[in-house]
Amino acid sequence: MLLKHMLRVNITVLALLLACAALVSCDSAKPNQAESARIRTKLEAIPLDQKVQFTNDEWKYILTGCQYYVLRRRGTELPFANAYWHTHEKGIYFCAACGNPLFSSDAKYDSGTGWPSFWQPIGGDAVSAASHSSFSGGTEIMCARCGSHLGHVFDDGPRPSGLRYCMNSAALKFVKAVGN
Ligand SMILES: [Zn+2]
């Protein structure tokens, strides 16, 4: 009798556990979208003049795999096989992670490298530079607002600056100027 009772209790516990497991797995089917939406809302609530300090886990929810590889893992995309290397339209290039305005098309030029190249950022505080040169001879350039990797700057650019900001298209989001 006691054994029968214990068996019944165990079956009830098992059923409850299974129900919990089902609930958890239902929950885990949606959380990416919910979490992405939550992080996007959090990002949009930060004024443009304030820094964005997200963890890589948070960035993962709102960046594509390619964006994450470049922006957060300091990756480099292939030359001549990226979105903006040959773009000549007028507009602004924003940080693909945080939306900070980085470069104007007015400072874009054809460097022949196969990567979007600019001779100056849109403002003095749009990007920040690493304190030392990288193995490529350039200096790493990050978005000054969110710290994401954008590309490198070299000193073989055109006048007047003599600089070549060699960027990854995946790190940028181009918005065409109205009327162009
Ligand atoms: Zn940014």
C-alpha cells in the first residue's frame, strides 16, 4: 500500500517535472526575439552623446554573424566583396552596432583597396584610435561611442589629411542623403 502510494507520488512528481521541462523549452524557443527586442530598446533609449557599454553577449543578440565578427571580434571582411567599397552616393555612414554617425560620403574616396576608404571621420570625436600600431602597419580604429572595431587608419591617404581610414562595410550602415 505504501509502495503504491509512493509510486503514485513519484509519477506525479515526474509529470510535474516533464511539464516544467516543456515550459522551459517553449520559453527557449522565443527568447532570442524577446531578448533582441529588449536590447534594441535599451540601445535606443541611450542618448547619442552618451557611450554604449554592452557586453558581447548583448551585442550577439542584435548583430548579424558577420557584423559581430568584424565589430566585436576585430575581424576583416574580404576586399571588393563587401557592401560599400564602390558606393559613391551621398549620405552618412553610421556605426552598424550603435548608430553613431562616423563618416560622410564627402570624405570617401576610391583608394583601390576594395574597402570603403575615407580621408577623415565626420567629427573629431566620432572614432577613437588604438594607442599602438597593428601588425598591418595601420592603427586600429574603433567607434568612439560603443568601442566596436571598425578598421584601421594608415598615413598614405590623400590630401588634405594624408590619412586613409580603411573601414569594413560590415561595421557601417549607410543612409542615403534625402534628395539624392
Ligand atoms: Zn558604435
